Amino acid sequence: MSETDGQMLGITVLPEYFQVEGVERVLDNCQDVAGATAITTSPYVMRLSNSEEGQREPPIDAGAGDVRLLDRPLWGKRELFVSTSPSFHANKSLYINTCYQPPQGDKLTETEGEVVAEALSMMKSRGLKTFFQVQAAIPPGYRVQFSGVVKKDEPLLPNGRQVDNRVAANASLASEDVLNYQIALIKDLFQQYPNVDGVRIDWPEYPPYKLDSAFLDFNPQVSRWCLDEKEFSDIRQVVSEAYHWLHGNLTDEHVRELTSLEALSDTFHNLGFHQGLSQWLKLKQRLVTNYIERVRTALDDSGFKDRLLVPHAFPPPFHYLSGIDYGAIGEFSDHIAVKMYTMHWSMIARFYLDQLAQANPSTKEDALIKMVYSLLEISDEPGPSEIQNVKYPGPDDPQLPTAKVQQKKFAVAQQQAGDTQLAALVHGYGPVEEFASRFRTAYKAAGNFAWVNRYCYLSDSKLRVLGEITHGS
């Protein structure tokens, strides 16, 4: 399904900026300067905290993103520690079918919570489309850093181990408790905030930020998605063998040959892994598609057929590892936001390279870099010759050159999505000129249909650039 075929520029504005800058100023910047036609926010309010009690803002991305700084300061700071409270008092009766319960409103809810409703009301009066962004599988679901996932719902590697220091602290998508919580939360939000047109769901997949994260999920609850326990056990065995092959059996010859998905497929076929790995990837797709379908059906059955459902998705070829089937989820989505977070692409490459190099110390670094860059399709240019030079860019550093690979990723995603509208989800982090070039490429590739994440990285100069590009398109 598709919401619209027209032009859109949406901006994600998290509530702390309504608290700090004021609702009217933020909306003036987004609508009048940048040309936004839609705004996404989230249902919480924020306060300053400390490193013991709070979380770093901006997010640290498992240690790799500690170079990030805010373009728009919060309470006078470009990096800080924060805590949050819900902006509303949850309807507890909606959450009776899940072990996860919404956080309680508190003093901050009482003193600051109304700013979210005020912002949504003013957005509607200005003719802006309004959305909430929530996390797909990280209860309580308001922000990526605040996870309350219980042990039984942790996604697991084929050997039963958890992934250490994950970027995305998602639960297993096979958990009925997690899914029921998510459905209850979205219904609660639509009841509490009638001015919201739709919801954007972040990470309704298995984000493959780390190599180990690409080998999820073997939580026992996943087994019911197989024909029987034997099929689940057989798939786990093959995936385990493939994992161990990558960790100690890569040779320079392998690395030189593995520079395309076709070559990787041929190698896995020769090793006897291909069929089992294919079954596993399809299993992940079923989990992801079921998740999105169940959310859509629940909203329709609860009187919210008119509300828009927009899942976020990793771009090709990452989506094969994350479990996204663009064609399948498109049936339940008003549009799909395709993540073009290019600073994360170099971070992912570094995570993968560090792990592969440590597990296969005899392989040459330059060959490993070429293999990873080629398989992930993350840059228009060859990578550096040393792994230490593959790194998360600083605020003033240019990101990877990606004009050609972005266009290819969109073309592949759109071919798979069919008639479903795709949106470019572009990250605002980075230098002004580099951001402008990156946004222009993605915006055009998506047919002038884009979201920008987030307002905190949109300096006044970047806001003006957005306005120039969107008004000139």
C-alpha cells in the first residue's frame, strides 16, 4: 500500500527541543526555513542527568559514536547525560496481555508533559502531517538507549550466547510479550493523542550493526516459526558452522574472491551452507513481516485504519541480514523509510573488520577491507589499506562518498517494494556541504520523498540548505 506519490520533507524533532527552544521557534525553523511538510516526535520529556543515572545524548553507538556532538545545543551543551519520563499517563488496561508495562508518569510528566500535545496541536494547525516515532522491540519504546528487555526475550546467537555491547538493544521479534506491548503502546498513543496521523517504527528488524548481530536470532521462541524442532535445530547447526568458518578459516584466497554477493553465495554453496543459510534468512523475513502485519491488523481492528504505519528499514544489501522483505512489508506500510545513515556504514564496516581480522590474523588487512566494502556496498571509492583508518567520522569530517551506491540501493529497494512508496531517511550529522550533497542525492533517488533525522543535527545553515533543495526540486 502507499500513502502518497507526492513530494514530502519530514523532520524528526524529539521533544527536548520543544522544551528548550520552544514549540513555535522549532516549527518556524522546520516549516518556514527548511520547507518541512511533516514532523515526527516521540512521547516523552527530558531532563538533565548524570553519567551514573542517565544516557549520553547524542547516542554513543556502542562506543564508536562518542565523537558525535549536537549541532543544536540542549540546555547549553553539545553533549550531555539525560533522563526521560513519559509525556502522558498510560492506560494500563491496554497492557494486560504482556509482561512489559509502560513507565509511570511522574513529576516531570506533570510539569513538562503537555509540551508534546501542544506541539502536535500547533503542527496540525499549520497543516503539517504528524507522527510519533517509537522503537519496535525495545520496551518501553520511547528512545533507543532506554531498554527494559527481559532475559527470556533476548535475541541469541546459534550457540545460545547474547551479542556483547550491541548498538541496537532489540528484543527477539518472536516474543509475543514484546509484540503485544508494542501494539498496546501504539493504540495508547493514538487514543491519548488524536492529533497524530501515524507512527514510524524504528528497527522492526534485526539491525546488523555488528557481525555477531547479523547472526541473530536463535531465541527458543523462534522455533515455533519452523516446521518442527528438528528444522530449527538443523538451521541452527548450519548457521553455527558458517559462523565458525568465518572465524578462523578465511584465507587470502577466499578474501580476494568474496567481493560480490554472488561470489559469497557460490562459496557458501560449495561449503554446504547455502540451503541452511537461505532457510535462516527467510525465517528472519517471516518474523519481521509478521511483526509489521500484526501491528497493522491490530490498529485496523481497533478503529485506527486511517492512521499511517511507516516502518524503518536497512537498505540493500544490509536488509538481507536484517530480515526486511520490502515487497512483503509494503502490503502493510503506508511508506517505508529506507535508512541512509552513511556514517553508520563506516562504523559497521569497522566492527566487522575488527572481528574478522582478530579471528583470521593471517589475512591481509587491505584485502579484508576490499571484501567488506564490496559486500556491503558502502562507498563509491575503495577503502583505505589499513583497518585503523576505517572509522566513524567526526562532526566536521566528510562521510563516505556514496552518490552511486545510494542510487543503487534505492533502485534495488524500489524494485523489491513494487508500488509502495519509499522515503529516504537521511541523517543530519556531518558538515553542511557534505550533508547537502548527501541529502540531495537521496532525496532525488527517492522521488523527492524524504525524512531527516534529527533536528538536533540541523544547524541554521543546514535548515536553509534543506529549504533551498526542496523548493528548487
